[in-house]
Amino acid sequence: MPEVACQQGSKVCESGLTWIKPSFLWMMYRCRWATKAGQETVLAVEIGREGFEWALRNACLSSYVPGTHTDRAAWQRELRRSPTRVQWDPERDLRLRPLPYRSLQLGLSGEAARRYADEWTVAVRDVTPLAHEIHALVRDGALDAARALLPGKRPYPAAEESLRNPRP
């Protein structure tokens, strides 16, 4: 089952997006190791594979990509209809610098956000102490020790039909 990180204050609501950020280090970049105002708590939310793949199947890229979409208007129509948005942002290293490859972000709204809250969530853990511990090691230059504490990461074996929209 995929494990995702989400920010404190992330709310499941009809009008906004709830973001699934599977990359621990990208999340640390976003919340500055759980020190950014309003983002001092980081939760690891485990969701079921079925829900994650539903989100992928029902996703639209968050930005227009010529060649992937027939035209900008078609992309905008798909974006309005889609309950899930796919965005790719640079992955981060332990010092939170961008790496030359990207990490998946999934924005959930409407039906997807409701399913996430009511059906897909399997477990929630507070990983704020882990974030602080790894950050302290990074600050002290103990990168090998910090790396050893990072949550495990491996490629997600998504079925081809789950990947409606390719990575830009």
C-alpha cells in the first residue's frame, strides 16, 4: 500500500485540493523539515492500492502539455472534469536541493478527496519527530546516518491502465 505525506492543515473539501506527496524528501522541502509556520506537523498517511490507482486512472495533468493533449481547450475541459490532478516536481536530496528527476504529486478534489478521507486511508502516523531527527543529522553533516533513517522508497508498480497521463 502506498504511503504518502500530507501537510498539517490539509483539509478535505469540495472547493480545494488535498495533495498526496509520496516523496518524504519533497515533503521535507515543502514544510522545511516541519519548521515552516502552519506546517509544523507532518503525517504519513497510508492508503490502499485500489484507491491510489483509482486516483491515477481519474487524473489529469495539472498543466497543459502539447502533444499529450489535443489542444489547450481540451486540457482545460479535462482538468475541470477530473477529480485528480497529476503534477511532477523535482525530487529533493537530503539538503533539499532539486535532483534531476521528478516526484509525483496527486491533487485530490471532490469525489477523490471524499474517497481519500472515507475509504482509502488505512493508517496515519505522525512522522514529525523523524523529520526533526533526520534534519538534525543533516545539519550536523551526518548524511549517511540521516540517509539510513529515511523511509524506504521504491518504484511503484502501477498497472499500465493506471497511467492514463504520462509524465511530462
